[in-house]
Amino acid sequence: MKNSIYATLKKKKKKKKKKKKKKKKKKKKKKKKKKKKKKRKKKKKKAITTWRTPELGSDALTTLPSCPTLHI
């Protein structure tokens, strides 16, 4: 019996070691990079000349400088 009492007393005397709480690391939120929208360049339409003469019909729809026959 002596031993058992002794053992319990000794157990009580032992100081409990404080457990250190592990600090949770905060996860850094990654900033999402905003995708830059590429601006589409509008294609310039070539100026279409509309000299519609009855002889030429739809062939007169040509771009200005390229058709020498229309320069009358």
C-alpha cells in the first residue's frame, strides 16, 4: 500500500508541461491577375467607289486607285 500512495503523490508533483499551441499560418490569398483584354484593331475598309455605269454593272465596285479603266 505504501508504494501506491507514494506513487500517486509523486505523480501529482510532476508539473504539467504546457503544450505550445502551434500557430496556424494564414494562407496568403493569391491575387488573381486580371487578364488584359486585347483590343481588336478594326480593319479599315477600303473606300469603295460606286460609279455604277450601265455598261460596267457591278464591276464598277472596285477600290479607287487600282482600276485604271474607270479613270475617264
